[in-house]
Amino acid sequence: MSYNDKHNDANQEGSNDGTNDNHSWNMGAEGPTDDPQIIERRERQKRNFLATLLLSQGVPMILGGDEIGHTQNGNNNAYCQDDEITWLDWSLDEHKIALVAFTQKLIQMRKDHPSLHRRKFYQGRAIRGTEEKDLVWLRPDGQEMSDEEWGLGWVRCLGLLLNGKTIGEVDDSGEPIIDDTFLIMLNCHHEPIQFFVPETPNAEKWEIVLDTNEPGLEPNTRCAAPGTAVDLVALSLVVCRIPEEPPVSRLLTTDRQ
């Protein structure tokens, strides 16, 4: 988030080493800056990347130091450096402390919800015995994306709905694993976008549980009625959920225990 190009002079190879194909964006200034707007965008983008990683299926591969915003000062081939370029600086400032807390929140969220670490692949279609899909990709108007829309190069915002009732696994007691239904909305556009949360037959509200523009968001403080819009600021990710009640059989078992 701080460099557009590699800065490998310290490697003493005339900066000819390391790849020139860098998928990065400095947000308006190359390297360190005192501009508060650029710093704000960079911090939000760090949260976006961590959230995208930890809310994805599969094993999240976090590079040590990402959780504290470690920088190699633009050096993309620092294997030969044994100095401040590669050392982790544990004298954390307010931004680094906040990023650690946000990362911890994401990890706990992932651990608490089977929908976010499924052991089976999504099928993206109606699951046998039900009319509900396990995974739905959505446009900002809340409607399902078409195959044609996947190929449109100008699309900068999309959502994915993870159905917590279609996990298809059982727990140690043989009971079906049921989780909350999640809606993850991603705005990669440089302008704010309104995203309409889908209508739901049995829920009165979507609870907003994560917003990379508001990392300190407390539970049950922001909600959206089905069919209404959630405001996504530029370059942000927002997660909503509909809490799912456990099966009656599990409630009875819990009561007996």
C-alpha cells in the first residue's frame, strides 16, 4: 500500500533483482508520508486485505508481520537483508496496535463460524432437499450476478452470500452443523457505493458485524433491514449476518447437559 515500484538498491545489484511485476498501489505517495488522507486509505486497505484473506475458504497464509503493518521499504527481494528491512519492529504505534486488534477480531470470527472455514467445496447451486443455494454471488442491487456480468471489466463491487444452513456436516454428536448466514460485500471502487442487502423470508434485519472503514465496530450497533441499502465507502469491505437458531434437538440436548 506504500509503493508502486520496487526499491531494491540496498541489495547492491543496481535494483536489477526482484520482479518488476508489482501489483501494488501507493495511494498517492511513494513511501512514507504525513498526508492523513493517504495514511487513512493505506490503513483501510491493510484491513481490506486481511479481511479478504481471513474470510476466504481454505487455509489463510498470513506473512509474519502483516498483522502489524510491517514494511520492507519497497524492497521486494529482501532475502539477503539482515537488518531493519526484514526485522519486525515491536515498538507498536497506534496504527499497528489497532491493526493487531482488527486481525485478532478476524481470527476469532473465523474460528467461531463454520461458514467461514467449511471443509467441503461450495457448489453454487440449490442443495439437494432444499431450494436454497449454499453460495450466491450478488450485484450491488442485491440480485444474483449472471454469467455475463462475471466477464465485465468495469465491475468494481460484488457480494457473496454464505448460507449457514447448507454446510452439510455434522458435529461430534451427529447433529447437523448450522451457522449464521453471512453476506460479504466488497467495494473496490474509488467512490462510495450503496449495496442493497437481499430480502430474506424469516429475518427482520441483517446485523453488520465488520466494516473495514470502522474497525472498532461493536456488535449489534448497526443493522440493515432486508431490501435496504448499506453504504460502502470507497475501498472497503463490510460483513453482515443473519443469526441462525440451532436445531431444536440440539437445544434439548444442551438443556439436558
